[in-house]
Amino acid sequence: EPSLMEAFTFLPGQIGQLSIMGAGESTFALSSAPSRRGSFDFSVMKTGVVTSAIHELRAGDPVAVRAPLGCAFPTDDWRGKNIVLVGGGIGMAPLRSLLFYLLDNRGDYGDLTLVYGARTPDDLCYADNRCDWEERPDLDFTATIDTVCSTWDGCVGLVPSVVEEKAPPPDNSVAVTCGPPIMIRYALESLEKMGFREEQVYTTLERRMKCGIGLCGRCNLGPRYVCTDGPVFSLSELRALP
């Protein structure tokens, strides 16, 4: 409905829940940009009951949406800083929203670097967007896969290693990493090795969320709830959690 769409706003990093009658409800990152009105996107990998039901939907089928939920990337605090984005696989979803926002407000930020990788070329998402990102002179974009593949002529190497090779300077910079937990773990180590301090590094957490509003306790980490206090956390915040 036009009136609902006009009133709907969100920020990069926030999440939403999709509910399919007879299948259930699941939480996904909003992967479009709030600055691009008229529609909004969720990126859904087919892995279970709810995601399979979503993949079977056709145009016009009813879907219940609860959004936005959770906190966002503190983009206002990052104005004037260089931004380094490190993504992996479907974990690129929240970074896609953030990247669109940064590009739509390009003059407010410094150098913009994106390293995005996956195991194989087929595991890389957003093919059309990647073509646009490669052509932008104001974005240093590198796509990489883990091992050599006959259908790939681009960069080959694990994402953390590629980030270290590119060596974006930590001065006046913020780094954001989203992807598989193992990639995030080693990306954080690489960023620390490169001189990024804990308060300069952000990530998103992925926990099983049920209510989305901090009542059920399914997604707690000590006293914090991923659905309300997150999913965006700085590394300094994470180090203080159990």
C-alpha cells in the first residue's frame, strides 16, 4: 500500500522477520538501501522450512513482514572516515544495504574499500550489483574465491588474506565485516594485525531469533539481546560479552 510504503523507513544493518503461513517465521537482514524508496529487499538462502517456502512464493502471494528490528550501523558517526567492508557469501546482505547507503551519500565519506569473497563463483551473490561496483571509480572493489576455478579469472584467495594484501590504512578508518563465522574470526585477526583498534571494527551477529523484540530470550548473549541490542556490534562491545 502506498501510504505504508511511504511511512516505512529503516537504516543499514537493521533486520526484519518474514512469516509464511503454514511454514513459520525467520529473521533476515534488510539488504536494500533506505535511500532507495519504492521497495525493500531481503536476501534469502534456501536452507530450511521457512526459506524453502519463501523460495516457492510467486508474485502476489501474501507474506507477513515485521520490520525494521534491531539497531543499525552508526553511519552518522562515520562521516568523514574511510570505510572498509569485508563480506563473505550471503553474509554480504547487510553490507549491500550499507554499501548502497554509502554510495548514495558518497560525499560524506572518505575512501571506500570492499573485499567480497566466497568459496566458488556460484556462491557469490548480487552479480548485477558487482558489475556496477567494479566500474565505479570511487569504490575499490575486489571479488575473490577461495581456490582456483576454471570459470573464474579474477582474484583467488581467502578473504582475510586479500584484505591484508590490500592493506587499507587504519588511520581515520572504520572496518565492517559480515559473513560466515569462520571468515569473520580470521578477518578480525587480520584487521587487528593491520592496526585497527577494537572500537574501529564492527560486525553483525546471527543468532536464532523468535520474538524479535527481546522478550523470548532465544538470542541473548549474557545481558544483551541480538534482536534489540544488535545485530550490529563493535568489536569492543563483543569483547565485553561472555
